[in-house]
Amino acid sequence: MLANGATLGYRKKGARGDYEILTGIKEIPELGDDPEKIDNTGLADKQKQYEYGIGDAGELTYKFKYENTSEDSPYRVMRKAAAAREVLSFCETLPDGTKYEYDAQVAVKRTGGGVNGVIEWNLNMALQSEIQVTDPGEEAGGATDTGTGEPEKEPTPEGEEKTE
């Protein structure tokens, strides 16, 4: 699948309703996490034993076309949020309808330029929540996978949790 058509929207943390789409997006980052591999080898073990700890989503940087002609230009809006150290809610939507929702603080950095080179800006995210994934056809807030590798659980008719 091509990334063409992917969007990134934002809204105030805790707000309901639609996300405001940030126009001019050029690149989206890898999303998920890389859990830390922790050595849990016992003295009687003949080979090292490991288990996974908590994950690290790494650097989340979105790249945009530079445009700063109005007060609602994404570059200007995100700079204001960065200066206020405001936590916002974000939703990245892929062309197939997959949604990745999370809360983050932002940092904005304008790139350099040169002869026949475009000026862009980068939106860096400092995660403040887990990344919630909604697959196409599911409604937001439904079954999600946070990339932790844990199986999803859903209630059974008897009210008990069932592992898939």
C-alpha cells in the first residue's frame, strides 16, 4: 500500500468530535514499539533467557511542506502548541482506514534549504499515552492492539474475558 492519502489530525486532549487535519504532510513515521529485551537468566540455565520489558516507540517525526501564510497554518498552530507545551490528541489515518490514536507533546523544527531545494518542517512527538490502533471496519474505541504483543481480550456472554 502506498502512503499517498495518509493524514494526521489533531484536537485538544479530551475533546470529542473530529480531528483537524494538518495539511501538507509529506512523510509519516514508523509506528509501534520496540520492547526492551531484558536478561532473565537463572544461575542453573545453560543458555541466556530473556523476556520483553516495556516498549519504546522511538522517534515519531512527521514531515510537512512549509507554509506559514495564515494563523491556521499547521506550522504556526503546532509552534504555538509546542511553545505552550500543550498535550494534544492525534490521529494518523492510512489510506485503508487504519487509525493510530495517541496523545503527545510536540516540537517543531523548520528544515534548511538550498538552490532548488524545498523548505519543510518536522513535527516531533513526545508520546504521552499508548498508541491505540483501530482496524478498518471497527469503530474507534473498539478492539485495539497497542503493539505490546499481548493478545486482545473481549468479554464473553457470561461476562468473563476471552483471549483470542
